[in-house]
Amino acid sequence: MQNTLLITGGAGFIGSALVRLLIKNTDYLIVNIDKLTYAGNLDSLREVKHNARHVFKHLDICDKDAISAIFRQYQPQGIIHLAAESHVDRSIIGSAEFIQTNIIGTYTLLECAREYYANLVNKTGFKFVHVSTDEVFGSLENSGFFNETTSYDPRSPYSASKASSDLLARAWFHTYNLPIIVTNCTNNYGPYHFPEKLIPLVINNALQLKNLPIYGKGNNIRDWLYVDDHVQGLWLAFKAGRVGESYCIGGHNERTNIEVVETICQILDGLKPRADGKSYTQLITYVTDRAGHDYRYAMDPTKIQTELGWAPIESFDTGIRKTVQWYLDNQDWVRNIFDVHTRKVV
Ligand code: NAD
């Protein structure tokens, strides 16, 4: 029988990286469920477009009948759930979609999976991997790390909606024995990232000689992970993770926002020098800080490293250079995402 896995949000940044990895490195049939919001883009799946093991389903995870029908039709051995509204700034301007997709959508998937799992004859190996973020843990001061025992303390509508969905997933494990695994990862970066998030926004603005906006003084610290290292962790969690557990994923790459932006500028100064001879750093502009801006995120990934043998391949220095080069080489992808819909970058 064909091994089959459902992926939700597989036309997004991280989901598309996971689909590409699984098509390349496994024999699974991948059923990719995505609503194609402004952040979903079939062009991010162009490498697997003609592969018979990739089936795309244009669906909303809140549509219970349609999702249940997918479970019945494809009889998957598991699901890795990434579909979400994912941008903190958008959640501050309007939280309704975040509540709907991140909480109601996750609840709907859990219910569909529960019903399917209850009737599954061979339950061995079935897993529901719920993909979440380090932002559920709140904000750190200058020392310390988040780990699997850190209390939840979300501060933004986005992180509160993700925290809610994590708790629902855990409850479905304890109450219904649904084999759940929760992962909490740090900030991702890499190819196919919608240019509203810091790194692709800065690369893209710099290439257009637009201002590079930095919140506050640029001192907020994020722990950056190259997207391919994250999806490798998700695959390990699916294959070898213990059900009922959570795994924190991060590569010890803490950088202040201003360090990140200056690094990108220096790489671009080398790879694509400005015609006027100036450095891209001269485009840096400090703007009013984000409301409730968490100061620092940093992860201790010891559990996934020791239990599942996960280790990131990219350091920040190698990953950011690859990312800048990818955007230089793939300006058609950037142009397309703005052409396809009336997508608004906030
Ligand atoms: P993204 O915004 O790039 O992609 C989200 C995808 O979900 C899009 O393709 C979108 O079309 C789809 N989607 C949204 N609502 C949907 C719905 N109702 N039904 C079906 N599909 C829907 O997000 P991302 O950065 O790839 O993040 C993926 C997941 O990983 C999210 O759950 C996010 O919380 C989590 N995460 C992200 C990061 C990060 O740094 N980006 C870090 C840790 C965890």
C-alpha cells in the first residue's frame, strides 16, 4: 500500500519546503491541503508540480466535510499541520482570521483526525504533528532559553492563537488518545519566504533601493533557523517522535534585528553593489516599535538533538548568504507573488 501523508499549509513558506523535502527524500504520497491565502503560492511548489506523488487540494482546514472526505479517500498514515495565519503584524491589525484558522481550523482538523483514527484498523505509526512556534512562550530577558517545560505566556494575537491550538492538540492526546506531537520552532528564514517578514522584506526592499524599516532601536533578538533544518526536524518528529510529547527546535543563532539587517546589507554590497557606490546600510530607517514587541526569543533544542538526533546543517552565516543569493536568482518568484493576487504587504 502507498504510504500517504497529509500536509496542511503546503503552499506556504515552511510547508512548501517540507513538501519539496518529502517528495525528494521519501516514497510518500503527499496530499497537500491549502486555502491559498495571500501567503500560499503554487509557484513555491514548481519543483514538484509534475510529480505524481504530490496531490494538491485547494481547501480550507475549517471545512470539516471536505477534510473528513480527504481522510476517507486517502487513508493517510499521518498528518503534519502547518496551515496558519502567521504574521504578527497582521494579527495586531485584524485578529479574526487568526482565531478562525489557527484555533477553529486546528480544532476542525483534530476532530477529523480523531474520527478517522477511531475507525482505523491498523493504528500503528499514525501521528498528528502540530507545528507551532517559540512565540507561545512569551519573551525572554538577556539570559535563559525556552525549552519543553517553559510555561506558555503568549503576548500577541498570533502567539495567543497558536498557544490555543497547541493546548487543543495536547488535550486531544490526553482525552482521546489521538497520537499528537507538538513542535515549537524559532524564527525561520530561507527561500520562498513571503516578503512581509523581516529577512525577505529587507532583501527585497534593498534590491528596490527602498527604506529598510527597523522597529524601535533594532535591539530585539530572534533565534534564526534555516527553513530546511526546521522541516528536517518536523520529519524526524513524525518518524521517531514520542506521542504526547513536544519538541523545541532551534539552532542557537541569536541575532538582534539590526545585526540581521546589517548582515544582509553587507552580503548585498558584495554580491550586487549599488550603482551609486553607497552601502545598502544607508537605507536603514528606524520606525515606531511594534505594539507589545517581545524582546528576546532563544531556544534550547537539547531534547530533539538527543532523542531524535536532529542537528541543523546551516549556521546563520551560511544560511543567510544562501537566502540572499536565492532572492537574487529568483526575482521572478517575487514578482509573481505580487502579480497573482492583490496581495498587500503590511
Ligand atoms: P505561511 O504564512 O508562509 O504559510 C501558511 C500557509 O497556510 C499558506 O500557504 C496559506 O495559504 C495556508 N493557510 C492559511 N489559512 C488556511 C486555511 N484556513 N486552510 C488551509 N490553508 C490555509 O506560514 P509559515 O511561515 O510557512 O508557517 C507555517 C507554520 O509554521 C505555521 O503554523 C506557523 O505558526 C509555524 N511556524 C512558523 C515559523 C516562522 O518563522 N515562519 C516559526 C515557527 C513556527
